[in-house]
Amino acid sequence: MSRKRKQPAARGLLMVPVLFFALSFLLLAVRKGDWRLYTLAAAWPAFCLISGLLFPVLVGMDRILLTLTHFISGILLLLTALWIPDRLLFMLIQLAAGCFLMLFSLALSSSSGGKTAFSAGMGVLALVALLLPFVFALPVDTGYSACVFLLFPLCLLGRNRQAGLGLLLYLAGLAPLLISGNWASAAGWTLTGSFLLWIASGSWLTGILSFLSGAAGWIAGALFLPSMALQQLPRLSVSELAAAFSGGLFGSGPGLGSALPAADPPVIWPLIVLSEQFGILFLIGLILLYAFLLIRSASGALLARRELPALQTAGLILLPGIRAVLSLCALSGLIPVPASGFPLLSPDPLVYVTDLFAVGWIAGQLTSNNRDLDEDEHLAMLAH
């Protein structure tokens, strides 16, 4: 009964992005007189409303998780319309591909998540993603996607108590990331992989050994790899840092910020534009929403009755969580800019659809948890 009482509140939450984006795109359309913005003022809120009502019924998607995901994705679409309107069509294609992959991942999590063949296939995809940058100069970041794919065979080895093979896989994934200079994905993989090996094994020795092995790889990379040299890693320019905080607490207003160059923008440009034009308070609010999304996702791991789905969900929460912290530190100028950007706000299409794949997988676990609870309630009723 408690879960049923929460449904009207979740449907009420659904109206927040609908109204926000309808008004935001309409205001921008009136100001710029662009027919594409008038279309978006009707189309994106309608999509949020229809999918928010239908997806939970048709595919069992968690409504709160879906609403938060649509809201953050809609922010990326709105910022694209504000700063780089020529990329609107490409961004819509990116959002559509991500939504499709999210639904596909949701279905896959319940049908194939525990199969050895599936984990092996994800490992092969990870290997391809790790090696491609050494063969081709790619316009997308494959490192983060490789980390997500590698989680599945790592979790399977951990569940099977094959700590030695798990440690080898962990180091095999870390080495290409360091060699290619993808330090942010390497950092996420180091922390997430060592944590999962520790949790799966239940041994402090395994956790400490895996973390120390990763740290040793980091030290060796910093000392001997030119790609990991601190002075070679990209940082925000002085003008980009100044723009990020020039809007103050409440921002300069949508479309009224400084004219930053749109050519070759840093991957965290959505955070820059958001902070400048909507204000630091709005940025903090968005960060809190994403934190709530992670907390909501964490219930998928905490309430899971099987070890493997719990490990998978924990990894899919930790990886983007670490990415979010690194992106915010880069926005403040403390560290270099990560290649993948803030979760669900990345303009990199491969990173974005990987984020939606992770959301779909977590949503599938939440659905499985609800199904287990329904079965328990049914059995309890039969017992009485």
C-alpha cells in the first residue's frame, strides 16, 4: 500500500519538467523568433509527459528515476538551444538514441544480466572500446563506455569468488586508460573496481591489494607516460572560468550570457553555460537533483536479493558519481577537464548514450525489486 500511495506524488513530480521546459523554450522562442524553439516548447514537454505516463505502465520504468533523467537531459537540450543552436538536430538524435538504449537496457537487465555469455560479450565490447583510440583518432570518448562494459565481467568474477582473475581484469582495464591519457576514466575505474572487488570478496586484503595495484599503475603512468603529464592535460581557460561564475547566484538570464566561442568547446561547457546564465543556485539545485537520482538508484543495490545485480548496480552508481565530482572540480579550475563531462549533461554522444544505458539497467533492477516485494505481499496474503 505504501508504494501505491507514492504513485500520485510521482505523477505530480512529472509535471515539474513539463511546465519548466514549456515555459523555458517558449521564452527563448519569443526572444529569438526561431520556429525550432516553438516546436521544442511543445514537443519536449509532450515527450516528457507521455513517456512519464506510459513507460512506467508499459515497461515498468521507475517514474521518479525517469522524471529526473528527462529533466537533466532536457537541461542539456535547452543549453544547446541557448549556446549552439546549430547542433539542435544532432542533439535530438543523441537524446532519441539514448532513450532507445535506456529501454533496451531495462529489458536486458532482467533477461540477460546474470548470464556468463552476456558478461563475456560486454568484456569484448570493453576491449574494443579500450583499443580503438590506439588505432583511430576518434571524436568521442570510448574510455568511460569501456569502464561501464568492464563492470559486468568484473562483477561476475567477483560473484564467483574468482578474485585473482578479477584483479587481472581490473589491471587490464586500467592500463590502456592510463596509456591513452584518459585520467578521469582511469580514476573512476580505479576506485570503482577496487571497491567492487573488496565487496564481492568480503576481504579487506583483496580490496587493499587492488587499490594499491591501481595506485602503483597511476604512479608509473605519471612518471613514465607523456600522455599523463599534468601540463599536457587540458584545463579551462581564464575566460571560460570567468564566464562560469560571472552570472552570480541568479545568473545573467537565459540567452544573455557572454559570447564564448562555440568552436571546440570543453566537454563541460553545459556546466559553464548553466552556471553563467541560470546562476550558481540553479547549478547547485541541479547537482542536488542528480545526487537524489543516485540515492534513488542506490535502493536498487541495497534492496537486491541477488549478489550479482547488487554489484552491477553499485558499480553503475559509483562510476558516474565519481565523474560528477571530477567535472565539478574541473569547473572550479582545481583539476584538468575530464574527457567525459558531467553525467547526463555530456555533449559526447557515446558517453551520453552510455549514461542512459546505465539508467535503464538500474531501472530494471528497481523493477525487479518491486516485483519481489509484490510477490512477498501476495504470499503474505495467502498465508493469512
